[in-house]
Amino acid sequence: MMDPKLQKKIISQFYKARLVNKENEYVHPSYQLEKKLVTAIQLGNEVEAIYALEEINQQERAKLSTNTIRSLKNSLICSCTIFTRAAIQGGLHPENAYNLSDVLIQEIENLHDEKMLVQFEQNMIYTFINTLKKEQILNYTSIVKKAISYIHEGILQELSLEKIAADLFVNPSYLSNIFKKETTVTLTEYVNRKKIEESKYFLLHSELSISDISNLFHFCNQSYYTSLFKKITGLTPKKYKELEGWDRGTGSLSQ
């Protein structure tokens, strides 16, 4: 289970942020606008996607850091995450989408001018849509796309072949066979790889222990999580955290 003190801290920060936003009369962009943007990216409609983004950005951005540029960068990273999910739901292979996302986020970190960052947000949309269009030949059937979306959206839940099949109203054997045929990996392997990939963020950017992260992603125990992590990445979670946290520019561990 997650450390009760840490959980209490997160909840406290959540309510504090809500109070500050209310006092400042700040309201996040509506879900309908975000949905409009996501749908446009899924359909490869650049004009509608940019229009939806402009509608969203007419509103004040959330304050995600006391530093203005850092806050804007954090906002763009959030946008990149949304664009990535939308592209995957539109048919872009998840691994390609995540690789592209990694490159774009690194470029966000390299930019330090406000105008360039704002323009880059639009460029990300063009990049995802163009990449999506080029990969139309990798067009999974509807049920496989739904299974992939289900997995991504519920990655912090317990995910089994039987549960996914039941929620998608298909036979488990049928889902298992068609998923393996189209993606070349079993559904269980896909889930495990996705969970390991997502867990990397918490290793690098949270105070959670490896045991907490294992519980968060519903692995049966820390030992199994560590074993699976090493099998997929070649490193233990601890070693991965040490290597990726190493700041090559300063020769010290990033804080």
C-alpha cells in the first residue's frame, strides 16, 4: 500500500490547489474542448486540431510552476501527453507514439523562449498527425484498437485478459488470438511492457519507493516487478533510477 503520509500530502496539495484556483477565479479548459482537440488529432484533421488548441489557449494556462517558462514547459508536456494518447487512439503504433513523445519533450526542455514554446505546441500537433497519416498501413482492427486504448487508460488498474474481454464484450480467446496476430505480442505481454514503461516516470519523478510503485501498478509483489523490469529493460528499477537520474552535465545525481 502507498505510504499514508505521502497519500495525505498529495491529497492536501490537491485541495490547496483547488482553493487557490477558486480564489483566483481560474477554471481549467472544458473537457469538451479537450475532447474536440483529441478527436481532431485522431481523425488527422490539422485545421480542426489547431482551431481547438487555439480555443483552449484563449483561456489562461494553469500555473504549474512559480517560474513562468517552467510553467509553460510543464503545460506543453501535458499537451504532448494528450496528443500522444490521441494519436494512439487514431491508430499510431504505441511504441512509435511514445518514442516521438520522448523526442518532443526533450525539445521542449531545449527551448527557453516563450513565443517559440507556444509555436512548438502547434508544431507537435502537425508532427503527430503527419506521423499518424504515414502509419495508416498499420491499421489494427477496431477491437484491437479498443483493447489498446483500454489498457492505456486503465494502466493503474488490475488488467487481465478476462477483464478486458468482458468489458469490451468479446470472447477472451478471440481477443487473445487477434491481439497476438496483429501486434505480434500477447495481450499480457503488452500490458506488462506498458506498465513497466509507465512506472519509469514514478521512479524518476516521484518520492514513491519501489515497493509503492509495484503496488501502484498492481504487480503481485516487489520481487516480481523488479524481475519483470529487468527482463524488459535489462536493468533493475534501482539501477535504472540511478543511471537515468545521473546528470551528465554536472556529474551528479539530478534532484
